[in-house]
Amino acid sequence: MSLILKKLCKCILHEHFGPIVETVGDDLFKYGPRTLAQIKATTNLSVDKVKESLCVLIKFGLVMFEKIEKGSIIYTLDAEKVLVMLRYPKFMWFVKTNCGDEAEMMLEEVLKNGYETASKIIVKTYQRLEQFPPERRSTVPVLKEKFEELVKNQFLMRSICSNILSDISSDKPDFSIPALNIKALTRLTQGHEADAGDKSIYWKVNIDRFTQDLRDQILVNAITKRTDDNTGQLMRQLLYLMYLRTASWTDTSIPISVTEMKEAMKKNYPLMIPHLDQYLMIIEEDSSQFIQRVGDSGGGQYSVNMKEAFHQLAWAVLDNVVMERFGSKAARIFRLVRSHKYIEQEKIQQIAMIPAKETKHLTYTLLEEQYLQIQELKKSGVSAGGAPAKIFFLFHIDLNQVVRMTIEHCHHALYNIIQKRIHETSSNKRLIDKNLRMQTMISNFREQGVGEQQLKEIEEMMTPSEKQHLEQVQEVIKKLGSNEFCIDETLFLLQMYIRYHR
């Protein structure tokens, strides 16, 4: 684990849980698996503080534990799950788009608490909705249905799996929904005591399902940008059919026949059926190689090649990175080396159509920045002590190495963005708080029917210069948030490549 990843994890833990949990998380990251006594010794925190911090980290699934000899327990931090916290807003947006606002609020409750019972999730969501206008509120039965929809779509799963390392691989996700009592839920929303029938049944977010959905969305977006919306919808349908018979993280799906595709498309996209063969041919012949034709029975059989898809997408990302960092000519050289696999400097100068001096400078810049690697070869018949002139050098690209280096760059960029956002927020805290108080007062007075003249007087509590400065700060924070979102998308894509090409 790198130093910059350690800093990024510390930053995320501090932002979500505060300095004490950050200290314990940093200790586990720095020294690896540790016992309670070892954590206490190196952090100089009290036993109670360490226990409390570990409880928080375990509750949110960031720390696993395992019993060792002599009854001791060792705790291990999962850095990848800490990074997943950056994607919580994406999870919520995905659920909002597919299941509605109520489901989004329910997911938010689980994300805020780590795990929670179904009855508490429904009650808390109901109480939040009471603050909205009547037309946006929902009844308890509707909220119960929304919760069941989240579970049926496998966005939530029972939190019966322990955080014991030895149990993680053996436990299977449980999506069985308890029989919730509507009357009891209604009494709970009114503040009365009641048993809804789900005591000790806790629910947590199914991170693996969201990861799959984000992965699939990358493929759909990529093929849509290359062609049109229809091919994107066809790709989505192929992924759905893939899940019916193939394990979620298999490199290549079991073959899917055109006949099956037509049956599936009849329900949602009947207008595409006459042109299905042409759309399949477009995706198959595309350089991205997302699907492959593997047989002719059933009108033709196709398989989704996840491994090759992310291989091609990783190359596309690196092409763009080189373009942005070093310019179009450097990107041309990078693509040239990729297409030849191994190539000499002189041949690069001949093919690249760039002046020789500039080609040499850009090639060695890419080599220095580790986007290119060099391999030394000796001509046949040359002895071990042969002259340097008898040796020649070939440039090539080690994709795994370049991807891992780019992931490090993403970690660094995310760390810098979060630090900048924290700095902007803290240095302008007084102004932000003042604006928040002012907006709260205006909202409260509007509800009380106060006249516009008095509301205008409250708005004048902030001077024009303060308003202008606040707008600038808000714009900077908004841009930082947008950049964080984009960099995390790149990071996620490259992580998917590593997952399929370990």
C-alpha cells in the first residue's frame, strides 16, 4: 500500500468519522493486522476510545477481525472499502433513478448507520417525509413496498454475515424479507412502542451489487457514445441476460442466442427487433470488443467479454491521460508503440510523422514518466562483452504497470481535491454559517407569513461583497466536487481492469 493511499484513507476517515477513528484507521493501515493492545500502545489512546473506534469501523464494514492463538483478536483495515465511501453519492443517485426518492432516503439511512433494522429504516424515512409538502409524502404501506423493492433488487442484504475474516468467503448473501406488521409500523411512526416483527434482523448495503451496476453502466455508456442509444439499450439487455446464467464476475459470459435476445427485447424495445442483427454486428465489429460471436445455433450466439472490454477501456483511458499530460503528438507515439508492441526508436521516427528531434524528446519523456518501458536486446552472435553498437533497444508498454501508476495518480488527485475542499470550507466557515442562519430565518419567517419587507431586511444582513465572495466559494466547491466525481470514475474503471487482469 502506498503512502498517498494511506493519506487518502486518513482524509476520508477524518471527514466521515472524526480524528479519533482516523487515528485508529491510520494505525491499522500503517502496521497491518493488529491486536487491541498493540493499537493502544502505538496510538496513545485510551482502551475505551480504541474500542469505540473499532466498533464504528466494524459497523461500517471497514475493519475485519479474526481470532488467533491464545484467544487474541487481530483487526484488519480494508483500504478498498474506505475508498468505496467516495461512491456513496453514486449509489444514492442510482437508487433514486431506478426506485424513486423514498428508496433513496432509505438507502441513505443505511449508509449513515452502517446497518439498521427494516422497521427503523421505514420509520425514519416516514419522519423525514413528514417535513415535505403533502403531495410528496408516502404512507407506511408504500414505504414498506419501497423497502421490499430495494431488497428484491439486492441493493440491501441481511447483515447476518460476521466481520470475521475466516467467515467472509463462506457466507452467502441473504435477501429473505421478514413479514413486517403494518399496524405496528404505523404505531412506531406515531411514537408508540410496538414490535414490527423484525427484531435483531439488520440490513446493510450490498456493495458488490452496486459495484456491478457501476461496472455495467460504464459498458453501456461507452457503447452508447460510440454509436447511439439503441446499441446502449441492447448492451444493457445483453448484460441482463448474462446474469441469468453466468456468475457476476466471470471473465466471459455463457453464450446467449439471438432468439433469446429477441424474446427479451419484445417486452421493452419491440421497435429494435427488425434491426437487431445489424446492431449486434455493429457492437461485434467495434474495436472495443465488448461482445464476440461464438456460434451459429439459435440464429447466432454471442458472449459478453468483460475481461477484453475493460482491457480496451483501460487503453482508451491511458490514451486520454497521455494526450492531456503531454499533447497529441505524445499520444500518437504512445498509440504507435502499443500497436507494434515492441519498436525501435528509429522506426518510431519514421512512422510517427513528427520531426526526429521532437520524436526523440517525446519518446524519452514518456519513458522517464514510465508510460513507456525499454528492453535491451543483443544481436545474435554477439558475445557477453560485445561492443555497445551491437546492442539495440526496443520500446514497449507494460499495461499493468502503467495502469497501477495511473491509479496512484488518481489517489493523489483525489487527496488534493478533498484537502482543497476542506480548506475552502474551513477558511470560509464563518461566511457559510452566516448564510445558512440567514436562509433558515427566511424559511421560518415565510412559514409564519412575515411580510416581504422584513424578509428583505434579513437578506441585507449579508453585504454585497460577502454575497459575491460566497458565490465564488460555492462555485469552487462545486467544481472540486465535479472533479472528484470524474476522477473517481477513472479510478473505478482502472480498478475493474485490475480485477479482471490480476
